Amino acid sequence: MQHLILLVTILLITGLSFIPLRWPGGLHMTFSQHVAAHRWSKVYYVLLFLVTLPLLLWFFAAWFVPERGLPSAFTWFAAVAIIFQIGCTFVPETGGRRTTVHRTLTGISGVAMVPLVVMLAMGEHLSLFARAVAGLALIFMLTLLSIALTHQKGHHKALFLQIGYYTGFFVAILAATYAG
């Protein structure tokens, strides 16, 4: 069960890496903006998250939270982040109201990830190394979040901001899993 996080991470990295290669558009575009213009890319994006994110939630609830002595709130915040992330894939950024709805859903998802990393940084049952990695990931994520929030209309490196944010999160999870 512990290695389910590796499967999810590999599937997400592989699946998301394919998007800008198959549907190019530039570094100023998020993953959602890359897939928004094509029917099959939207289907691909939805399916990628429908496969990986429920597995991630299962990993958290069935192994990670009990094994690492994390509070049940971890599972609840993870569920919120995952549900809203899946929800935003069904409403791609195609302009107008859809963009507003998408950004609201993805914003809720992204913000719900912050308490998860805080819980890791404060995890009594985690190693000093795992807590330190989570603390650094938290600082990194909050920095990227503040950059994104100050550039509401878009950042010229939006894809890197998005990749960095999720990388920080997954590095903290992987550290807590394997150096717990």
C-alpha cells in the first residue's frame, strides 16, 4: 500500500508531461489551458485525474494517515482538494464564466493543499527530515501561490508555477512516506 504513492506520482508526471507535448501552447498556459481547446484533450485530462486522484485519496485514507499518525483532518482536506481538482477538469478554461468557475474550483483545491503540508511540517510522528522537507515545501508553495495570486490575469511562466506548486506538495508527501 505504501508504494501506491509512487504509482500515482509516476502516472501524474507521465500524464501531465504528455499534455504540453501533444497540445502545445506555451509556458504562459496552465495544463487546463493547454487542453481546453480540443475535445479529446479535455477527455484525456478528466480521465487522468479520475484515475489518479481517487487512488491518491485511497492512499491517504488507507495507509498514509494511519501509518504516519496524522489527524483525520488530513483526509478531509485531501478529499476537498481532490474533489475540487476533479471538478475543475470538467470546466476547462475556455473564457468567461467557465474560466471563473474553473479558477475558483482549482483555487479551492490548491488552497486546501496548504493545511496538508502544514500538518506534515507539524507531524509529531514524522522524522525531523520529513518535517523539514514539508516546512520547505510549504514556504515554496506559499511563495508560488502568492505569485499566482498577484498575477490573476496570468503569469508568463504559469505552467512552471503550477508544476512547482504540485512538485512541492508531492515532495513533502514522498518525504513523509519514505523518510517518515
